[in-house]
Amino acid sequence: MTVSEGMEGRRARNYFDLFRIPTGFDLDVKDLGTRYRTLQQQFHPDRFSDGSDTDRRVAAQMSADINAGFQVLSDPTSRAGFLLQCEGFDLQALEKQAPSGEFLMQQMELREQLQSIPLGQSDAHNQLSAESRQLFDSQVGIFRDAYAQGEFDRAGTAWVHLLYLKKLREEVERRKNSQ
């Protein structure tokens, strides 16, 4: 399953509206967490266990929407994808567009570097982890700027790069922790 396929069902609701926060890339994750807990307390299905079938179904759906919204908005890559969906972009189509050759070469080199790190070389893993974080943060900045300027095609390219870099970061951490 692709990231966009996982987000498809979630597009029915505007999560920014659900959490009553302004639509945009930058948000206060701590405030989002507070709003999440408040909404979960308000709509938790257990609170409606003695209610009508309709009340229980609505509470269950709201709880599911709240959980999905929190997952999407708390992760910068998912949030960026959601914002692009809100602008009418087809994430599956974006994912199929190949990044530039330069970006792909960089990814291949970083993955080769990861594979060449001998077990027990935590300094080398830490260095690669820091480098991948820096590249990720750079793409976050590019997405933020492009989105704010209404340059949605450039924001879409940055989102695709974020997908690659998120996967790289996960691979680095997985390999680092397996030592």
C-alpha cells in the first residue's frame, strides 16, 4: 500500500477543521496533542455505550476521524500530503512521478553508505542519521515555502522527496538499533 492509498479514506474530513486549527503546514504539535485528547474524551465511544445505535456509530466514526486526523497532522510528511490533497492533488499520481536523477543518485549513494557501515559503528550511523535528518528538514523547508507561495507543483515535488527521505531515515534508525 502506498502512502496516498493509506490517506485516501481520510480525505473525507478536513482535519484542520476537526481540530479547529488554521489550515497550513506549520502547527503547534503540543497544542494538537491537547486538542486530540480533548476531542477523544468528548467523543470516546465508551461515553455513548448506553446511547442509541446512531449515537454509538457517530461516536465510533468521530473517534476514528480524530485518531486518523491526529496521525496525519502530527507527521510532517503526512500533513504535507494532506495539504496537497486539500488543493486537489492526486497523491498516487504524484508518487508515480520520478524525482530528478540528481535526487535519486543522492538516495542511492546514501543507501549504499548505510549498507557499507559495519556493525558496531554507532558513530557512522549517528553521522548518517544526522545527515538524513538535515536533508529531510531541508525538504520540509522547501515544502513550507512552496506551499505558502502557492507553488503547489514545487510543493508536490518536495512531498515526494519527503517520502523518500522519511523511508531513508527509518532504514537508518532500524539498522542503527539492530546493532
